[in-house]
Amino acid sequence: MNIERKTVFYKAFSSSLLSKLVSFIYQILSIPLLISMIGTYNFGRLAILMSMIGWVNILSGGVSPFVTKVMSENQGLLEQQSVIAGSRTLLVLGSLVLTAIFLVIGLFVYQNNQDLVISALILFVISILTINFTIADSIRQGTKQQHINNLFIMCANITIIVSIYAAYQLPLAEQTLLPLAVIILYFPLLISKIINFFTLDKSFFVKGLYLPFKTNKFLFRKIYHFMLANLMIQLSVVIIKSFAIIYLGTNDTLAAAKMEIIFRYLLISGTFFAAIQLPLWPLITEAKAKNDLLWLKKVKVWLGLGFLVYGLANFVIMINFGLLVFELWLGKAVIFTQQELVLAGSYFLVISMVQAPVIILMGLGTFSYMGRMLMAEALLFLIFILIGFMFSIQIDLSAVLAVMTSLRVVVFILLYQRAYK
């Protein structure tokens, strides 16, 4: 690793660790406080609501990585300005389409759930605004300023923790609990994205805020093809999480709450992955552009071994101390079985193994291949869930986790073969 690349990585990695430490504390504290604040039943409903609105965020996940890729390759300022403007155009158009879809779906879904309308509307509006400002994160990531993104995320998480604790102390009416929880969880993130956006170097926007399609067809085609691959990646995650929680929640809101907590556990345990992934994959892109094959080989070896050891350590802890850890975390509000925790640990172990080839393939720019593999996994999981719906099969949390783990093993094998060939 050359001196500049090493400096950039360690600077971003150290700030990522600090940010992820705050995020870790946020996840640890927010769940029990939220459950105490709004109750287990409302927490299950909140999990279902977040899963139903979560698909909105795939728009940003589809467009933004192309911006990071272009910035990482050190292409000319004019090219960077054009890509940023074109991406902003697609984000706005996509936001309008999502708004129309949300309104149409709302006519059917929320008419029988009037108490969820306000919460759903608040969550949707905040999410739409947030994704239109996340392009700033991609610009900073591609220009080796990930440490600034980490600072903003850290501030947002601290604000959320303080807000949850303050709201927890107040006597609140039942009908205000869900809307207030949504605002507390999502509004600080929106504010951080807005500030991050408006503190960017203004030279990135000299080209203009938006681009007309007719005179920029080739550019839009490039963004579109890259966006399509990333949308599949993002959509695959949303499908698995959303349908797992929604299906379990149709029979038992407690099961939905437990599934949401497991996804939070995966997020907490995967903090280390995110701290490495964000600064590393743009550097892999840069190394590929400079044909630095020796450095790429070293990265592959250390990533694979490091993530495998981390996943195994987590798995051992879950098997031996999982019940105690979750009891200390959640108290008696939500109680898991030993089987559920072992399966959750197994799923995280497979995720750990998958992360190394994912980061490598991201850096090499093979988003299309990753998108196809992950989408195939999500569609197979969706078929499993639909069979349960169609035949009214009572599929419990353990069965859902077992299927998720099995499918992710297949994905790991396919991605590993491509990344380490």
C-alpha cells in the first residue's frame, strides 16, 4: 500500500471506527429505550412500517455508487460535474415516481389502518428528502473525505440517542408514540445529510443542478446501467428484510419485533465491516485503475481471513452467551430461544464470509454480477414466503433464519469464485 493510499485508508478507517462505535452505542441503547417508550406491540408495528417504507432508500443506493466510482477514478472535473448533475436529475425523477407509487399503495393499504397514516407519511417524506441529499456522501467518499461523512453520521446518531432518552422521560399520549418515534429516528439523519450537502465544494455543481436528457443521452445510459445493477443489490436486501418482517408480523407482532431486533443485531455486529468497506472499496477502484495487482492480492488475502475469524468469533459468542447477551440488552421485554440465536449467529457467520468478495467486487466495478446473484437470492426467499402466504403455512422465526442462511451460503460460493479467480 503506497503512502498516500495508506494515509487515506487509516484516516477514514479510524474515523469510521469512532463513528461506528457511536452507532454501536446507538443501536444498543435505542432498542430497549424504544421498546420501553412505545411498547413491544408498537415496536413490532414500527418494524413493519419501516419495512414497508424502506424500499424508498433503494433509489439513493442505486445512483450514488456511480458517483463514488467516477470520483475515485479521478476523472476530469467536467465529467464529475456531469455525472453529479445527471445523478441528481435521476434522483428527482425517481422521487416523483416513488411518491406516486406511495400514494397509490396508500389508498389500499392504509385505509384500514388510519392510525398508521401519519407515521407512514412522515417517514416517507423524510426518506424522500434524505435520498436526494445523500449524493454528498458519495462525492466525499470518492474524493477521499469519508471521515467527514463519518463525522456527520456520528453527530446524527448522538442526537437520536439523546432525543430517545429525552422522549422516554415524557408522559406521552398513545396516538403520538409512533409518529414521534419516526421523527426521532429519521429527522436527525436528514438534517446531517442537508448540512453535508451544503458544505461541499461548490465547484462540483458548476455544471448545473440537473441535466436535460436529449443532450446527455450517453451519460444517462451509463448512469442507468450502473444504477440498475445497484438497484438490484439494494432491492435484494429490502426484499429479504421487508418480507421476513411483514410475513412474521401478519401472524404475530412479537415475531416481527424479534426479526427487527435480529436485523439490528446483524447491523451492530457488522459495524466492523462497514468501517472497512466505506473507505476501502474506492481505494480498490483506484488500485485497479493504476494496475496495482500486488496490493489487490494482499487486500484479498487479509479481507478473507480477517472477516472469517471475526464471523467465527461472533458465532462462538452467540452459541455460548447469546441468551445472556440479549437478556442484558433487552431485559425480559423480548425473549429469544437458544435455537433462534444459534441460527442468527450462523446467518451472521455466512454474511461475514460474503463481505470480503463483496468489497472486492465493488472495488473492481462488477456490480452487475453481484446484483444478479443477490437478486436471485432475494427472489428465492420471496418464493419461500409466498408459499407460506398461499398455503397459510405457519413458518416460524427459526425456519425463516434457516432458509436465509442456506441461500446466503450459495451466494457466498458464487461471489467467492468470481472475486478470487
